[in-house]
Amino acid sequence: KECLDALKIRPDGIYVDVTFGGGGHSSEIFKKLSDQGRLIVFDQDPDAKKNAWDAPNFNFVAANFAYITNHLRLMGVDKVDGVLADLGVSSHQFDQEERGFSIRGEANLDMRMNQSGALTATDVVNEYDEDSLLQMFRKYGEITNSRRLVDTILSARLSEKIKTTQKAKII
């Protein structure tokens, strides 16, 4: 409700949801649009496409929203009335153990938002050097002691490769 209120949706406006996911926010935005309004959604996770619907004023873009300007330009859109970004991992990604985001079950340590991407979390924790790991956790993680975490990862991977969510759990 707060998101929709903040967008101040005009029935004939153009709105963008850069993190479509399950489509919950988007469907609520779409309900407030008239036939003249338009909703453009982005998601790089192929699973999200399953939640899309057909409508002349609805566009699903299977891409990372980092390329929003290019995609909007290709669609002839040079101005929008509102953008919604619900950033982070979705509950769907945590609930699907095989995605490798959660330590609740046993799965390969994957954590890719777009599973067609080449780099997995296994690659990162096993191949990144100490400085790269430190920089990543300091810049992007909500880790209070990045140094300790990196030391633990470096130590753990000496004995065997960190491949699964359960191995990552003990770190």
C-alpha cells in the first residue's frame, strides 16, 4: 500500500517495476491503470516470466534493470511517471532450495539471480582472492566483520572446495 501510495498512480501514466518477481506489486499497479496507461516490468530471473500476463499495455522485459534506459528507448519511452524497485532476493528464490540462496536445505551454492549467468557463489567463494572478497563483503554485504568472514572462508577452502549451502552454513 505504501509503495502504491508513494507512486501516486495516474490511470494514463507509464510505470516501471524493475523487480517484477512474483508480480505482486505490478498487478496492483496494473489494476489502477486505464487502457491508456502502461506498465513495463523487468526481471532477469526466467522464473519471473511465468508470472507475467498478456495485455496490450503490459510489457515484460527479460533483462537486468541496469539496461532500463536502452530498453525504454527501444520501446519509444523517453519519460515515465513512476518506478518501483523492490531490491533484494525474493522469498521465491529462498524457498527453492536448488537456487542455492538458503542454508535451510542442502543444495549447490549457486545464488544467481539469472541462472543463465556463468558466475556462481561457489566460484566466488572459492576463486576470489582475499582482497576481492573483502571488497565485496564491505561494499555489498551487511557484514559487521568482513575480515573475520573472509579469514574463515580462506581457511575453509584450504581443506576442500566450498560447494554447498550446508558447507557454507558452517562458515
